[in-house]
Amino acid sequence: MKINNFFAELKRRNVYKVAVAYAVVAWLTIQAASIFLPAFNAPQWAMQIVILILVVGFPIALAFSWAFEITPEGIVRESEVTADESITHHTGRKIVALTIVLAVVATGLLIFQFVRPRSTSPSAATISNKSIAVLPFDNLSGDPQNAYFSEGIQDEILTRLAKIAELKVISRTSTQRFKSAPNDLRQIAEQLGVANILEGSVQKANDQVRVNVQLINALTDAHLWADTYDRKLTDIFAVETEIAKTVADVLQAKLTGSEQRVIAARPTENTEAHQLYLKGRFFWNKRTGNDLKKSIDYFEQALAADPNYALGYAGVADAYVFLPGYTAGAPGDCYPKAKAAAKKALELDETLAEAHTTLALAIWYYDFDFKQANREFQRAIELNPNYATGHQQYGNNTLSALGRFDDAIAEGKRAVELDPLSLVINADLGMNYYYARHHDEAIEQLRKTLEMDPGYYYAHVDLGQVLAAKRAFDQAISEYQKARALNDDPFVLGLLGHAYAS
């Protein structure tokens, strides 16, 4: 067959029209699948199967249109239809009409995808199966004084899981808002943006400890795994490691060699030092001036029991770096102590993401060495991709100061994703928008933060500054007055004076 005759046959047999019609049908199918598959909680690979079928079907459809013709008597081989009997011209017009109708429908679905209301929280379809929140563990010891231990075990299991790059692990700040064994796990999971919940209890008596855990897919209410560990107190690190590894296996998260080593680490062989460290973290997490001072005392006692306890030095650093913000502690005294303790922690264990972050903050606030702080933040995030505070501080401090506003916003968003209920992380994202002069987005984010807690002082101050930048001074004054009612901070008086003068 001559080439000209071949192309003429393609046209006569409607192969071109079928190709266009198939493309439109495929487009419509993909649009519909993107809407309906999530509604049925279909796995992510379902869309890949749909696309694969459509790709494989394309050459089959073209071959079919070449080899067969649709006649009033049914589908007949092209070679068996005479020129007088052929109705390809009429069939072609029907294909064109059908293509136009389907194109209109597909366009409508595409428009619907863009204009339909979006949920502010992640839908079940967008939540990764490799995501988890570790809820507070019940203290079954019968002694409220042991609350530090149950909280500490929860925190250490969470920390081990957070170092697995394939997992998304929600930070402690957000999970602590929920009591253990709550009734509506699905609602909590969707609020936190995770598929799975790990809950449990701890019972400590003398040198014995019992840890109960269960892993639940909160979106399907499927109980994935549960176990009870009765061990000696000296074996608690092995229990934490076993739980973290089992959770990773159940969620099909692959561990690298370095991740296996990190989650299997025994930070200290001294049980007394570990107990003192957990007490220090218990008070550090309360974030008041007096509690930070108590935490330093416990961390130093832990170091007296084990001078090579890297986490003890990290705890001291974490406490001192926050003291100026919660007390009248002099920055010239606190930041050098934080810096020295963080460096000592990293000499003993370079893999501590928290120590890298604290060192970065001390260098940032005291030495103003932005490049070195930048390197420390990056190393922290590399070591622990789920460390929300690392993402938050990296974006809000270094990247914003360097004028890399888009990157700062991206880090802020990642921090919110990992710690969605943290007030300070949500407010700092708002300030990242403000530094980038995206004032409307900043206002929206800060108001969202205040919806979470109308009494959050810093969000009122931040919102006032953004409103003042937009020259909405009456609204800015209102926010400053709300802030002053919550905290008699002289800084707010200065902002009020500027707003009134403007």
C-alpha cells in the first residue's frame, strides 16, 4: 500500500477520530478516578493501575478501529465490508459528536476539581499509610509520682520512630493534647494528619516494668499489632527499640543501616541516670521558668551519675537556650552554657538532632554566626526528618534572615505538618509569610492559630504587627491591647505607641 493511500485509509477508517476520542475518554476517566477513588479510600496504586490500563488500551483501540467496522449488523471485519456497505462516514460523525460531549464533561470535572471547597485538615485519601502519632501512655503504677516515667517512655519511643525517614511521626507537642485510649481515634488521626495511632500504658514497680502497646489504623479501625513487655528496668531501652522496629515493620517502612543503629542505641547503662534524665525532661516539657530550672537540676544529677550521658548534656543545653525567654536569665550567661553543653553532647553522640538544633540557636542568638547556624540546622533535619522544631527554627530564623522566604515558608509548613497543634510553630509560619510580605496569608495563618487558643499572647502580637504593616492600625491596636491584657510586656507598649502615632 502506498503511503498516501495508507493515510487515506487511516482517515476513512476513523483511526484519527478514534485516537482523539480515546484521549478524551482517558482524560475523563482520570478526572473521575481522582475524585471517586479517594472517596472509597482506595490505595495509592489504584490510580497507577487505571493509568496503566488506559495506556495499554490505546494501541488496542487504534488496531481495533483499523481492523473492524461497526455496522447495523454489528462489528464486522473491515475486509468483509464492501465499499457500498461501509458507513464509516456516518460512524465518524458520531465519534466526533461523542468526543465533543465527553470533552465538555471532562472539562466540567476539571473545573470542579479546582473550585470545590478544600478541607483544611488532610483527607483520608491524602494521609500516608506510613504516618503515626504516639499518644500519651497511661501511668498504671498507682503512683502519680511515676507520671514522668510513662511520659518519658512515650517520648523515647516517639523519638526512635521519628528517626526513620520513611515514617511521618507527629511531634509530642501535638500528641500530648489527647489523653491515652481516647474514644474517637479517627477524628484525632485526621486532625493530626496520620493514618495510625500507637497507644499504650506503663506500669513501674521497683526494678520491674510492664509496657502494653497497640497499633491501630485509626482510619479503618483495624488493630494492626499489640504486645505486652514484662522486663527489668535495665532492659527498657531494648523494649523501646523492639517496639519501634515492630511498628516500622508493620507499616512497611524500610530502615537504613544507620537508622537501625540509631533506634537500637542505649544512651546510658546507668539506670539511675536514665531516671533522672526522664525527670528532667518531664519538667522541661512544662516550659515555665521554675520548671526549666528544675529540669537543669535533674539533668545535672543525671550527668553526675553518668558523666558520658550525651542526652543529659543535650537536656542542659535545651534548658539554658530557653531560659532567657521564660525568665530574667541573662542571655550572656545562658547562651554560652547552652552552646557548651550542646557541643559536649555532640562530642559524645553526633547523631543527636536536638543538640544540633540547640547549638544552632545558641550560635544564632549569641554569636550571630548565621552560616554555622545554618549548617547545624541542616544537620539536625538530616538526622531527624521528623523533628518539627528543627524545621521551624531553620525556617523562622536562618532562612528568613537570609532572604530565602519561599524556603522559609516551606520549612514552616513542614513543621506544622509534623506538629499541627503547636501554637508557636503555627504562629511562626504566619511570621514567615509576614517576612515574605505575604500579608494576607500571614493574617490567615495567625488567625487560625488564635482559633486554636484565643489566649495565645504571641499570636496577638504577631497579628498586630502584620495588620500595622498593612496600615490597618485600628485593628493592630485591638490586637496589641488583647496581648497586653494577657501579658504586661513593655515590648507591646512600644508597638502600641507606634500604632497610635501612625
